[in-house]
Amino acid sequence: MKQITGGVTAAKGFMAASVEAGVKYKNRKDMAMVYSQIPCMAAGVFTTNVVKAAPVLWDKKIVTESAAAHAVIVNSGIANACTGKQGFDYCEQTAQAASEALGIPADSVLVCSTGVIGMQLPIDRITEGTKKLAGVLSDTTEAGDQAAQAIMTTDTVPKQVAVEIEIGGKTVTVGGMCKGSGMIHPNMCTMLAFVTTDAAISKELLQEALSEDVVDTFNMVSVDGDTSTNDTLLVLANGCAGNEMITEKNADYETFKAALHYINETLAKKIAEDGEGATALFEAKVVNADTKQNARILAKSVITSSLTKAAIFGHDCNFGRILCALGYSGVQFDPESIELYLESEAGRILIFKDGYATDYSEEEATKVLSAPAVTAYVDMKMGQESATAWGCDLSYDYVKINADYRS
Amino acid sequence: MKQITGGVTAAKGFMAASVEAGVKYKNRKDMAMVYSQIPCMAAGVFTTNVVKAAPVLWDKKIVTESAAAHAVIVNSGIANACTGKQGFDYCEQTAQAASEALGIPADSVLVCSTGVIGMQLPIDRITEGTKKLAGVLSDTTEAGDQAAQAIMTTDTVPKQVAVEIEIGGKTVTVGGMCKGSGMIHPNMCTMLAFVTTDAAISKELLQEALSEDVVDTFNMVSVDGDTSTNDTLLVLANGCAGNEMITEKNADYETFKAALHYINETLAKKIAEDGEGATALFEAKVVNADTKQNARILAKSVITSSLTKAAIFGHDCNFGRILCALGYSGVQFDPESIELYLESEAGRILIFKDGYATDYSEEEATKVLSAPAVTAYVDMKMGQESATAWGCDLSYDYVKINADYRS
């Protein structure tokens, strides 16, 4: 597996476009399109929130019922959530506009929105934007870069990654882009993520690979504990790589799955790292838990704790908050037998063992905690299962961003 | 029921004391004692965190196994949590010191701590403080006030309340004090709460009344979603009111329970209102839910949402975040059928109905949201059950307090 530059346009046959549609923001691109020159197998995972945005309902239908997917239209600024039947009709109108502009079936068009909840889309500007998008499609890296920019809301950086693998002698590419960065606690995911690949793979296996992988990647990320109404992760596979179609769980499937995992994990970490107001990536690695599910619950409880996140922001070794978060996770364990380490590029320190704090140096600990990426490493000493979760610190800026996000 | 002034010393036979023991803070009282002149029935509810502080383990034992309780010793500054066997031994030594100073059995002494996790208590100063406390006991309102001050950590105000009721022609008093104000998401419950009463009631009924009531009072409060290692709520009943002992669930029991509920709910709301960095009390009232438990889950999900809390801080009617929080609570419902109102002393506004935002005035909404206490009122239209939860907004000061709490 080799990481290459680019994102959604890296795989053969994929194009992207972005325009200023004036949905809500001024003087910035706010609509993007991802388009495959030939029809794709599509797989998707969506928010588990009972309050699902209209585009989530639309896309679930397309992924489940349509034979193929051809394009994805995305707008930032307004989430099209809590918008009733009108919101769903607007998804259909957007797909219809894309259908006419691109000469593809309307039921092969996926639609995604991110932004403020409860506001109706300015549908005229959306359909106008869709037509413009169709006119500026390009397969260049720049087109992918700009699409990744257009889908941002409070994100501070565009997020994309791509890799090349080899399947049956053919070079296969998997690339993706996503956006965060608040209301992030995916439980598939205001997270939107799009992965494109030129691999030839059956729809069933594509969905299975995605559904399995999301559990240990996007679902292990949290910025603020709020599971959005819009979380969507879509994968489009158009087969342009020319590999023999993957239809069973053979070595080719495993190779593809490893690449998909790398793309998903990298994008997921980018979301955590760029969480609203974040100054540091905060990772929790739980090892030697009794079950995989318990390892996941423990790791996620630590990166979700507001108190722990505030301590990370303060570079304060208030390790009791980590133990506290493990303790209320719902998982049973003996606090006296666990070991807690803090680690970063600045070093690794054993903080707690045998029920007592070690006599670690506060100065050293502050150094470790002042790095741009900090890991809490917890050895449960109960079994052999491990899991990693990714979050970020809780800063003044998180509050600032969210106290006046709509203004 | 009549509210009167005072707290833990309001009921007959109860005394309180507070001293500067120098546990961690300088130049402030940091130890308190509550003492009954005659032995009490004791009931308690404690944190469900797997990582339980040493005093929680000690108090559970006393409440369960001892025939009577006589005194409670509390220190602020250090939580005596994650302190191993030594931490538990320190509880025993504290009880022993109280036993000698007061001439009561060591197993009738309850011990509570609140503050930083993972640090050992300076036991010499604690036992010295305990002896001093025994020397300055008083049944005055002032003694109660000062005890309520001594147990504060990041709290900005002392919290206490007392009421009088009549049982069998006798005046019975129930009073209490508590402290918050971070790591608050009680799930019995760094919350400590102490209720004293001169009612005569059997130990079994006292515990039952407490365990039942806590579900709709302290357990419906959240400041930051972190369930502490130390949460403890103790009730001491010494029978000094002279009422006929309550030993069955008769009208007297209901009268007592109503008074206990008033004390618990008032103290619980005071904790939410004084949450770390809070500028407003934020209440969620869910009505017409299908089950009581679902009503509780929905209400708690709203007051726990970081995004909603930040919007309340900004006086921003970002109501989509409330719908989002209802949606990810785990409870199933039809988003199109619910009604959402925002209310405060400044007015009441219908915000969302039939799947759509109403055309409410943003100016009016901002006015409602700028009050010191704001309620989100949600009508689920599914049944007849209701619940109320109490939280607070998320401000810059929450981050500030918790980024450098230990310093």
C-alpha cells in the first residue's frame, strides 16, 4: 500500500467540481460534486440519530434500492435537517437537476448537506449550483482539493487522503475526503465522508467491508459527544482499475479492505484533529481488555470526557479524570490492576499502577502533554483485545464557535 | 410544607462545625462535621462509577452494616480517590479520630472527600482537623452555613435548604446542604449532599424513600457528563421531632417523602445552577412521553448536549441542536409529531411543530434565552409520562476552570 497525493479524484474515472452557489456563506465555494464517468457500486453508512436529515433518508434509499450510483452533490451551510417533507422534496429536485445536467438517472444521484439544522435550503440556488457543477467537472487533483474545501463548515483545513494498492496485477486506487468538525460523535456520523475507488467489487462486499470497518474508524471519533442528524459516509466503486471483480472474501478482498481501512482511519483522525476549537489530537489506546467491545467503550469514554479534554487543553496531568472516565464507561474492571501511560512525541510516562499514582515528574508530564498529539495508553490486564479512539482537547474556541455558530 | 432558613442544623438535635485544616487550600475552611446528639438512622446512595473513592467504600459499609450513624466528616481539596488501600486506611483513621474526640463508635462515623483525584490525603492534618471540629460544634444556623462553605471546591455559592412539615401533630424538619460543581453527572451521584432530619423513621423506609427519590432529583442533573468517583448523598434521621416512628408506607411516610423530595430537588437544581462556569440554569421538561424512563432519558440527553449548552451560553436559538440531542438519546419517536417550546421569565415561544420550524421571532427567542433560567419544553405526544432534568450552559469559564483546576 502506497500513499499518494489527492483525494476523491485520485481513482481512475472520477471527477470533481465545486462552485459558489450562495447557499448561506458569501464569497466562498459551498457546493461540490463527485462524479464517476461510469456507473458505480455504492455503499453507505448513516447516522443512527432518530432525527435524520432529509438527505440521509434520500441516500439510504438510493444506496439500498438503486442499481448504481453516478454522482454525489454536496452543499455546506444548511443541513436540510428538521425540514419535513419539503426537505425531502428538495433532495429529489436536486437529484433531478443533476440528472438533466449530466444525462444520468435521478436515482443514481446521492445528495448530502451540512450546516445549520432547521432551515430550508434555497432550492433555486441549489439547482442552479448543481447545473454549474456539471459544467466544471475535472479529474485533476486540484478539482478534488477544491471540492474538499467547498464542503467545509467550521473545519479549518480540508481533509483528504489516497492510496494505491495492487490487486491481481492491476493498480487500484482508493481515495477520500471528509469534513467535521462539531456535532461529531459518529454512530454510524455533521460528518460527511466520501470515498472513491476504481476497484471492481460487488455491491454486497463493498457494503460489508464498509459497515465492518466503520466500527473501528469513524465510530471511534468524538469531538463533542453529539451524534449529528446528517452523518453520512459514502463509498463509490466504479471498477475502472480493471481488476477481476471481487465477489468473495479472498486475498484481493483483504487487500482492498486494508486500503479502505487506511483511508477511513486517516480521514477519521483528521476530523478529530480538526475538531472545533481543538489545539491537540487526543488519542486513547486501550490494550489487553477482555472483549473488543469493552476496549472500544473504554477508549471512547476517555476521549469523550469533557473534564479530561479540558485538562489536555491545559497540559495538566490530571490523570484522575482519565481513571474516572474509564470507571463510568459501563465496563467492569479492577481499578487496582490497570496501568496508565501518557505518551507523545515528547516521551512516554507511567502515571498509575497497582492502585497508586507513580512518582512521575510533573515537569516531564507537562512536556508530554504539550505535544500536538497526545495518547492515553491504558493496559487493562484482563485479556488480549485492544481499541483506539480519537478526540481532541476542549478549548475556549469550542465554546466561542458554538455560542454564535448561526450568526 | 414550609420552607425555613438554614440547612443541616435546622432539624432538632443536629450540630455542625467547620475549620481550616490546610488540606490543600490556604486561608479558607476546608473541613466540616455534621453531628447528631443522639444516634441516627442512616441511608445513602453512592456513585455507580467502577472507580469508587475510598470514602465511598467506607460509607457504603457503614450505611449497610452499622446499627447507627452519629457524625459525618467532610474535607474539600483532595478526593481520596484512586488512592488504593492507603486511602481506605485513612478513612478508618479519620473515623477513629472522630470516635475518640466525640466518644462515639468509629463505625458510626461517615467520611466524605471532594477535590483532586489521585492524591493522598495529608492524614495528620485530617485527624488534627477532626479533633478541632469536635471542639467547635454548634446547632446554630451560622454553623450550618459555614459547614456548607467549607465543603465547596469550584462552587461559587454554598447550597442549602430546609423545610418544616407536620407528622402526627409534631413539627418535623428536613434540611440539607450539598456541593457541586464539576464532574457532575450523578448516577447514584464530585457531588456530596447531606440531608438531616429529626423525623423518626425506620432505616429501611429511609433508604427506600431516598433510593426512589434520587432517580428524579440528583440523577436528573448534569454539568459535564462526567460521573464522579465520589458522589455521595447521605440522609441522617435522629427522631428528635418525637413523631410516632414511621415504619410503614402510610400518610406520614408520604408527607416525609414529599419533604425529602423538595429538599433533594432544590439542592439538585442548586448544583446545576452553580455548574462550573455556568451563567444560566438550563432545564429540559419532557411531557407526554410513552414511558417515565424514556421521558428521563430524553430530558437528560438535551441538558447534556455540549452544543446545546454552548448555544444557551450564546443566547442563540439554535433549536436544531435540541432536536438532535433528543434524536440520539436512544429513545424512538417520530420527529414530525413533537412540539418544542422555549420558555423563561421573559416568555414562552413555540419553536418547532409538525416537522417544521415555526415563524417565531428571533428577537423574541433571544430575549427568552437571555434569562438566568431557561427551559426547553418538549411535548412528545406519545403518552402521559413526564420528566425534568437540570443542567447549565457551557461557557469559556468551564474550560478555564478545568484546564488548570489542579494549579
